[in-house]
Amino acid sequence: MSHISVLLHEVVEGLQAKPGEIVLDATVGGGGHSEALCQAMGGNARFVCLDADEDAIERSRKRLAVCGCEFQFYHTYYRHLDTALASFNITGVNRILFDLGLSSFQLDESGRGFSFMRDEPLQMTFHKIPPATPTTPPSPSGQGLGTPPQAGGEEVTASIIVNEWSKETIATLLESYGEERQAWRIATKIVEERSKAPITTTLQLANIVESVVKRKGKIHPATKTFQALRIAVNDEFQGLRDGLSRAWEALLPGGRIAVISFHSMEDRVVKDFFRELGTAGAGTVITKKPIVPSEAEVAKNPRSRSAKLRIIEKV
């Protein structure tokens, strides 16, 4: 399945980017949003494009080469966007976009274990090789998970979590990050199964969850478990807080930040961050309520159904 950029027209309209401005695409992915923004700006703009996934950098580099704007790329997590901007001698930007969703490429082609629909190693890192300015292992991020450090600085993966972390920590992780009501039953089953043999693949884990969760409906029983593991592996909530803070520091007066989230807790982080800035008089929240995809967009791209777009302007 090819990647379809979510809320594309809404992002272009909401950011109101003008010719000659500097745009930071903090999660360039397949390059769809940057391409549309460049076209809207008449091919006259400078873009800095970041991504933790080196494959995304290469895909977008090829796609955007013919757009007309000036594009610069940096392989890093958006929590380190200040480092990326400094490397290009940029002290301020006009428009910033965060698209927090997994791309179809990551789900369908990365081979890093994001999907429970195919048999892959339980990795779930956004990168194959750690990007510039690597993050520390996932922290509790205010959720009280008590993330244990890995011996020798070993990178945290989903495999390490399900095979080495305690039942209590796994259950709390699934409950906090996945909002999974069956968290303790799933954690108990994981610990039971790993005592027989290591859990090393996505289908192994999906089958374990399915044996416990008898949930009916369109959402697969393992969806929330996989989501929680991915968030923990990549320390996404604290990373988002760090990224938003550094983005605000880099944003010039009159500039705008747009954030597309796909998870209720992500959206809460963004909502609270914007609200605090609005209350302090530092920014104007453009979206009193989040913008969501139209019925037509959801019908065309079911993966967009949980997307929420929020926008703020710096005073």
C-alpha cells in the first residue's frame, strides 16, 4: 500500500505558508506534505526535513528533488530539531509540521516489526541505524513505568521489553500507553509463554495477545499492545514534549506549528502544550477543536480515521 498523506489540504490551508519562508518538516515521511506546501508556496521556499527513519529520508529526497524549493535533509528524531537547524545555520523558522503517524512504508515494508499482519523481528525502532544525537533509553515519561536501563547501553527494542521486563512493568506499559483494558491478562500470558521459549517475532506476540483478548470489531486484538510497545521503544511522549518545546523556541513571531496526532495521549500532549501557550499570551490557538479527516478521506484512507490536527500561531 502506497503512503497517503493525511489531512493534506487542511495542513496547507492551516499553516498559511508564504513564498520565501523557511519550513521545518519535523517528520518528513514520504514527503507528501512538504511537496504540497512547496507547490502552494510557488516553489519559493527553504525546507529542512527531518526523520528518524533513514529510508524515509531517502524516499522523500527523491520525491522532492523536482519540486523547485530548496530542501535540506537531516537524519534525526524531532526531539533534536535544534541540532538539525543549527547544522544548517538556521536560527528561526516560519512554519513547522509534525505528522506523528506511522507511514504505510513503516507498517508494510520496513521489516522492523510494526505490524502484526506479517511475521517480522520484534524491533519497532523507527530507524535501522541510530540517527544523529541518539536518545537515551525510554524514560518513564511521567507514567511511572520505571523503565530499567539496559546493560552496556543496549538499545531498547520490543523484543527486550516482552522477554526481559517484569510482568508488572509490561502491564503498566500496556495500560498507560495502549489504554489496553486487558493489560494484566496480556502481561501474564507473555511472561508465561516466554518462560517456555523467547518471543522473537510479531506473529508470536500477536497470537499470544489474541489468545487472551476476545475483542470483536474492526480493531485487531493486538493493536493496542503493538501501539504501546512502539511508543515505549521510541520514548514517543517525552520525545513529543521535547520536540514541541524546541520547535516553539525556533519559531519566529507570526509563525505557525501544525501537529497531526493519531493517539489520544499524543493529542492531549499537544492540546495541553498549545493551551498553556495561549493562556500565557505567547500564542494564539487557531484550532479551538481539532480538525479531523472528512468521511471521504477516511473512506479513501482508513488509516486516517484517528487523525487530529491542531495549529497554533506565535504572537
